[in-house]
Amino acid sequence: MIKTIEGNKNRIITVTFILLFGMFCFFSLADLHKRMSDYRFFATKINAIIQKTYVSETSYLNLRMINYVTAIIDERGVTNLIKNRDRSGLKKIFDPVYWDFAKRFVPVISLVIVDSEQRILYQKLDTALKVHATGLNSTTLEAAIKDRKPAYGFETDAFPLHYSISVPVLDKTTNRVAGAIEVGINPAWFHFKLRWFLDNIKTAIVVKNKSLDQETAYSSLPDEYAFIVNQDLRKNDIRFFESILRRIIMSKDILDLKVGDRYYIISTSPLLLTHHKEEAGRLLVAYDMTEFRNRQWGYIYVWLIFFASTACLMLLVSFIGFRKYERIITDQGKKLAHRSKQCALGEMLSYIGHQWRQPLNTLSLTVQNIELQNRLGKLDGPMLEKQVALANRNIEYLTQVIEDWRSLLISGTTRQVIDLADSVSRAIGIVAPALESCRIHVDNRITGSTKTLGFVNDLVQLTVNILLNAKDALATREGARIIQLSASEENDIVTVTFQDSGGGIPERLLEKVFEAYLTTKDDLAGTGLGLYLCRQIAENLDSGKVWAENREFEVDGTRLFGACISLQFKKLSEGVPV
């Protein structure tokens, strides 16, 4: 488990944070989608309330006005007054009625009574309206007289845009229409009526030619009832819609617009229809959604801040944890490298003993020969000098063997320039007796001067470990026992290959041969630290790395197969200061 984590720690961190980022995006988008769905749902509900309020209040207005006017007709004998064309009688009755509408919170701008020929018998108008001398061109009046039932709808012909309710006056004796009464209502009624049900709204009317209704001159209401239409508020609403009119798409029922630093939903659903169900205009309603939207986005910001803080905390914990883990692994690697050298010490002592055996035997024979010649009386000066020289040569050889093996165990503390060919030659010299005893031939093709930066004896130690590892694989193998060393260079990157004819490494172990304690030998025959130490040494070199593969190679026309350990490092350029 530890080996898996060590070898894949960067991958683990990457995958962890990819998953974390994916979760962050998923939940953020899910939350955003939910908030936006809530926003759209609420906007749709608001639009439905606006539409329903407009329709219901209009229907209620029609019912109230029709019942009120019908009651006056029946109670005051209006039918006879119309039949007799009694203008003074009509004026006496309907002048108070005109002002009574204001008390009922209905901003009436015109009250007109006509006979069956639509000739005007009585008219009471807002001071801003023009008096019609003879007839009145009104579709609702015409429909009320023709259909013998109340008619209502928006009118734009007789006066500026207004809502008209016409009630027919029936002669019960002849069952014929004697005339009709039309009540014209200020369109501002639709503005203030919606405000009774909805706060934070702005309203305006767009007439059929797509321009805002700018009529604000209706002034017939007494001062105490002026609040019904609130002309100042209406002017402010018109100015608001003037600034966004070009951005409003009338084909859409709901629009979401930002105006300044505020957010509004614009409803274009309420249609201003004539009696013939033709569109005379639209009632635009802007509902302020700023508070609701900010609250929704506030939740999203809290979520984003929370998740981002959690992610940063996890990143910090993971970074600190893996850094600490990496330090532990590094320290463990150093301890393993030191242990590898210690474990190899016993094996090296056997090699030293093997290398010392012949020189010690020669020294023993030299001493015995000196003693024998002395007993025989044949020991003279030249003979003694010759035997001493032979003994000295063997002693120097023994000393050199000790120095070579001792230097191999020395670890440098600073990086210095090391030579590839010299290091390889020294390594071969150290293990040559052990290789020769197993009849292993070393084909060293590394020549020239290739230098790099590393710790003292690094390349020597690495080469010795690889050669001894190859020796173990070749010792019991039949046929050619060859280790071939070669080097190539490309773009200042040197690649050194150590190829043997030992049959190769099992495929399942190729990617693991540099792990600590991994060995293909018997438990008592290997420590599993040799190639692990090679990886540690390779990482000490500039751009150093090492890998293993199985491949074929050719020696003197013979195709051989075995394991190939490749070492790669950056060459030290000439003239570069160390």
C-alpha cells in the first residue's frame, strides 16, 4: 500500500482535486440551476398574478358600473327623459352621478347619453376633452344599441385612449332601445388598481403604435380624490419605461431586465382590448425583483465561498500531508540506501577475500622461498631484492583492493564533476574477479570523456550494483554470459545501457524492479536493495532517470536476449563553472 501511494502520490493528488473540482462544479451548477428555476417560477407566478388581477378587476369594474348605471336608469325614469329628449332632466340627474364616481374610486373622464340614433343628449367631460356637438363615434355605444346589451372595451376614436362601458336604455313598453349611456374611464385606473395588490411595481400603457401613452391632462377629479390616479407617480413610471422601451419585446410575456442597479421582470401580458377583441395597446408592468434576486445570489455566493474554502483547506491539508509524507519517504530512502550498502558489505567482503586469496598465497610462497634460500645459503642480495619486490607488488595490490572497496562505500555530501568512462572502468575493476569466477565476459564500449554532476562514486556504485545484479542472473545460465556496456548522446542527454544475456526480467516485474526489497532471488540470496539504490543514485544526477526493459542485442553476429538497464543524465557542457 505504501509503495502504491509513494509511486502514485502526484496522480492521487491530481485525481483527488479533479474529483473535488468536478463536485464543486456539479453542485454549484445544480444550486445555480435550482436558484434560477426558483427565480423563473417566481417570475411566472408574479406574471400570472398580474394577469389575473387585471382580468378580475376589469370584470369587477364592468359589473359594478353596469349595475350602478342600470339602477339609475330604472330608479330615475331615464328612459322617458331620453325618449322626450329632456336634456335638462338628464343634466339634473347625471351631473351629481358624474362626481359620485370619484367617491367610488372610479376616475371617470366622460359621461355621455345618446338616443337610438347616437345623437348626444347629455355629455359631461373632463376639462381636457373636446365636447362633441352632434354625435359620438363609439364602438361600445354602437354595440350596446345594436346588441341590446352592455358593451365595454378600450376606445381611441372619440377621445384619447380610455376604457368605455356602454349600457343600453330599453323602452319596456315597446321593447325597443331608446338610447345608451357611455361611461369613459381614465386608463390610470389600471395603474393604481394593480398597486393595491402588488408592491414595488411600475406601470405604463403602450398604445397600438408601440408608443407610450403620454396623456396626463385628465384633471376632473376633485383634489381629495386626486390620489386615485396619482399623476406624479404615473409620470415617473412613464419616464422609467421610456428608458427601456426599445429593450422590451412585446411578443414575450415576461422579460428579465436590469435597469441601473435594479432587476425587474417586465410583464407584457395584460392586453388592452377593444369591444371587438382587437388590441388597442398593452399594460406594461415592471416588478422589482432586486431583493429576491440578491437573496438568491447571496445563497449561491455563500455556497461558493463555503466550497472554495473547503477546497482550499483540503488542498492545504493534502499539500502539507504529502510534503510531510514525501520527507518521510525521502528519509526512508536515504536509510534504505545506507542499509543497502551495509547489506552489500558482507557480500563485498567475500569478493575482497576472493581477490586477496591469490596475492596472499603469492606472499606466503615468497616468504617461504626466502626462508628456504636462506637455509640453503643461496640467499644473496639480488635474490632478496627480487623476492621483496614481488612481495611489495602483492601488498600494493591488496592495498588497492581495500581502497577501491572503501571508496565505494564513501558517500559525498556535495556534488562534483564525475567522469562516466573512468567510473565504469573502476567499477569493472572492482567486480572483475567475481565476474571472472563465473566466466562472465564484460564488453565495455564506453570511451571518451563524458562528465556530469553528481556525488562522488555515484556512477561507480551504480555500475557495481548493476554488474553484480547481472552476475547473479548469468551465473547459472548456460551459453554465452555477456554483459555489454555502451553509451550514446543526443542534445546533451547521455544514455548508458547495461545489457546482459541473462534471458530478461519477468514482464510483471519490469516496472517494479527499482522498488525497495523487491528481489527475484531466494530470500537468503538477495536484499532487494541493489536496483533501488540505482534509482536513488540516478535521481542525484542532473536530469537523471533509470529504467529497465527486455530486448535483443548482437555480439559477433550472435543474437542474444536479456535485461537492459538504461541510465540517462544530462552531460556537463565544456566551460560551465561547477
